[in-house]
Amino acid sequence: MLVYVGYGLILVHVALGSLQAPERPPVLAILLGIGFAGIASLHLVAGWRERAPTPAAAAEGSAVDVCAVADIPLDRALIFVLSGERVAVFRYRADGGERIAAVSNVCQHQNGPLGEGRVIDGCITCPWHGYQYRPEDGCSPPPFTETIPTFSVRVENGRVLVDPRPNPPGTRAEPARVGAAAADEEPS
Ligand code: FES
């Protein structure tokens, strides 16, 4: 997150330099101020949108019922807070069927919100700069080496149940198969 401090210092440096040149109108400083306000607003909006619903607490060691399968748009995710962790639960196509997988919502690059990305070519793709992770084990495809925690998940009666205890980064967690009945529930 220190990169944002770096951005801020660069802005202050350029703005002060502009203001110290009296022969030039402070247009640059004003534009920098507008740009800073715009970027800060975007981050605040993104943080607001990332507020995640917290499902009812589960008994120690038991899976949490987070949503219905049909609530998750295909090739996208819903984000939940489980045991204090943001978890992205994806629904995607694989091997001729549909699967549900859960991973940490935090990208290893710059903490981007993976749950706001989508599954492209079989990989969860971060919406910020495009880092990718396999939904089944949280590993970036070769030659990349980033890994994120996974969560064990299962589907029962069209509901998605997630174990709130994270698996170590890069651990395979078998994606849940979506049955034909659940697939029929997909909203149009
Ligand atoms: S934060 Fe940069 S790719 Fe995810």
C-alpha cells in the first residue's frame, strides 16, 4: 500500500514546483488537484462497493451457507467475509459443466479485488492489472508463481457451502460440481 504514499509525494512535489514558478499560472497544480481528487474518489467508491455481506456465523469447523448457486453470475463471483477474510466465490464453466470454487479476494500483485474480476480462459483474472489464478488451486498458470489461499466448498440443494478456514496458498480445493437442477435455476 506504500505505493499510494509514493503517488501522493510525487503529486505534492510537482504541485509545489508549479506553485513556485510565479510566471506560470497554477493550471498544473489545479489539474493535479483534480486528478488526485478523482483517483481518491474512485478508490473510495471501489471500497464502498467491495463491502461484503457477512453470512450468519457458523459453528466451529462447519461450512457456511453463503448463497444460492444461481445467485452467482456465470464466470463471475460474489464476495463474502468469512472469519474476517474476504472470500470470492466463483461460478464458472469447466470440463463441460459448471463448477463453484472459493479463493481469497486479495490479489498478490497490489491487493486488487479478485472477486470483481471474471474467469477468462479457465483462470480468475484480476480486474486491476490482469494477474491470473486457477480457481481450483489458487496458483497462477506457468511460468508465473503467485499463489492465493483457497477455501473448500460444496453444493447442497442448490446452496453454496464454504468452509471459512482458508487453505494454505496454492492448495488444491476440489471445485464443487453444479448439478443440472441448479444450472436450471440460472437467471435469464
Ligand atoms: S492488483 Fe494488479 S493484477 Fe491484481
